[in-house]
Amino acid sequence: MNHQEAKDLLKHLLPEDTLSLIKVEVFRLSWEGKGYNIIAEETGYDHDYVRKSGSILWQELSELLDTSVTKRNFRPLLESQLEKIQHSIQMVPDYPGAPMVFSSPHYVERTEEEQQAYHQLQQPGALIRVKGPRKMGKSSLMLRMLDHADELGYRQVTLDFQMADSSILKNLDKLLRWTCLQMTSQLGLEDQLESHWNELIGPKLSCSNYIKDYILSQVGTLVVAINEVNLIFDHQDVSRDFLALLRSWHEEAKHNPSMQKLRQLLIYSTEVYVQLDLNLSPFNVGLPIELRPFDDEQLSRLATSYGFNWPADGSLQSPIRLIQTHIGGHPYLTQLVFYRLVTQEGFIESPSEALAEILKSASAPNGLFSDYLQHILVAIMDNQDAMSAFRKLRKSADAKLSRIEMYQLESLGVVRLRSGQATTSCKVIADFLAAQIG
């Protein structure tokens, strides 16, 4: 068990409201065999505070396991309990929706893509692009990539554009200041932004200098993950300048040893629909990873993790084919279906028949998929271009959509793009929207 799995285990062992950051850090670093002095140095906490927090943690674990737990013996004690605890966790799975914890037996690894990403992360100045519609597994993959970076000894920063105010996203100067301050804070560095910001050279160069001359001089290899990059696409001027800046950092790494320490991880839901000079875009360099719906083999593995022996045998009557027909292997919707199967009351005489019943009612007003479908509906109702595009697609599968129309529908998971042509992503979503907006 690696240290990240240990953190997940701790969250399952103790009430969440008792888990402070310092307790998690003491647990994580103690798992690695580090003493309180080193833990204090690495976390920046006072030594006495670290020791006191550890004492409280061991006492809580002692009460839980009904045996004396100390810093010296907690790891073998928990390892002996791990199989039992993981079995208990598997029996009552977490409700789908949040990024999947590392110990989850229901995480379906995209082996080839993940191995490529892990390898690329070690390359100087690396830039990795992860694209996929909402609820396709981007956040879960991002967390695993950051954990891999942690195992390599790299520092990490996550810039989540969902957390930035709209006034920040539409103003380049504010966005770049926000970026620098987020990096400074997460790395535990002193804020020196004002001494580096120069209006005469502009925000792009000021930001670059701050990262290059200050932040990267204080840390080793740094992985910067930017989540929901697509949220700036509607602000064309900001998008052009910000995305060009990301590209410039990647290019500078080819000849600047300092910038080689910077590794970029871009997470977004659709292709950029802002007109960009190909030489200034970060979306035609680096490693592209597109998260697609689960194929039959991946669905079969997921079924096995929930206790169902459903092989990917190509049979038209198989449960796997039924899932593909209705929801097209959509990761989140599929997880919802399996969660309902294993948590519904009563004995299930025929899981295959139960699956069919669940799928039949899933898109009803109070059905299993209702929250997800309502989110899509509201987003389309608020966007006349997207609504018009969906109606055109319903009238003719060969309808010609503009680039913006296609990408907006793709970001919501309504369509998939193949060779420049949009097709509805799955029957459930298409039928629901057709019934609601025609």
C-alpha cells in the first residue's frame, strides 16, 4: 500500500470531521517512516504541534482498533486490518460522482493512456492535455497523475478555474495574478508578487518572471495542473493570451534549464473554439489524452468489481451490450447503475433483469439519471446556440454544425465528434433532450 492509499484508508477509518490537514500529513509521512522532526520540516508546522497531533491520532486509532496504536506499530497493525477494511468498503461503495479514491476497487484504469501520461510527466518541460466531457473521469485521472508526481518527488499545484470568480476569468491581469498567488500559497512560499509585477512589461511577462525567477528557484520539479481550462474559452482575448503563455513556457523549456522543471497538466472538456495561431496554441504540442466512454472490456472489469460476472463476449443479449445500447459506456452513468444494483433492497434473483428495469426508469423525473440529465438540460436551455444545434442534429444526423456548436455540445457530453461530424453520445441523453426541447 502506498502513502496515498494510506490517506484514503485513514479517511475511511475516522469520522471526516475529525480529520485535520496536520493529522493526514502526520499519518502520511509516518507511513513512510519519517520522524516528527522531519515531518515538521516538510510540512512547516511547529514540532510540538506535530507531535501533539500525532499523539491524538494514535489515541483515536487505538480506540477504533481496540488495541494500543503507536507511531512505531501503526503501519503493521493497519496492514493486518487492511483486507478486512477494504472488503467492508467494497461491500458498501461510495456514491458515484466525486473523484475516485486511490483504494477504490471500482476505478477502471485506462492502462495505455495512464502509462503514457506517467512516462511523459518525467520529461523536462512536459505538457500533457487531458480532454473529456463532464463526468468522464478527468479529475480521477488528474489525482492519480499528481500522486505519481508526488512519488517521483515532484511538487504539485492545482489551479482549478471553477474556483476562480468570473471577474477573474475575463481579465488577463487578474487571472495571471490569481495564478501566481495560488501557486505561491499551495507551495507554502512567501508572497512576493508585488515586487515582481511590472505594469510596463505587462502581466504575461510579469507572470513568467515570477514563476521562473522566484517560484522555480525555490522548488525542484513542479507539476502545475490546470483544471477546467475550457472555462476561459468564452473570453476570447484572455484565452488567446493565456493559452499562448502556456505554449511559451513549454517552448522555453527546450533551451532554459529552469523552465524544464515546470510540467504542465491541462484538463478540459472540449477543443478550444477560439481562433489561435497554431504556433501559439498549447493544444497542438505535448501529449494528448482523450477520455472516451468505456469499451466492452472495461465495462466487464467494472462489473466484476461489483461482483457481477458479465463477460465482454459480444453477445447482443448480454448485460454489457444493454449498457452500451442505453448509455454508451458513459463512466459516471455506468457507475450509477452498478451502485443501484448492489445497494437496492431485497434479493436480486436476476441481475440482468434488474439492470434492464433500472435502465428503463433511469431517465424518469426522479430516476437514477435525473440530476445528471437536468444539469445538461439547464446548460442547453441557457445557451441558444447549443439548443439550436441539438435541434438541427435531431432533424438530420448529417446536419452541418459550426465548430462552436459542436464543441459546446461535446463539452456537455451530448455528442461525440468523429472526423468533424457530431453524433449523439448515447440513447438516454438524446431521448431525454428530445422529449424536453424537441
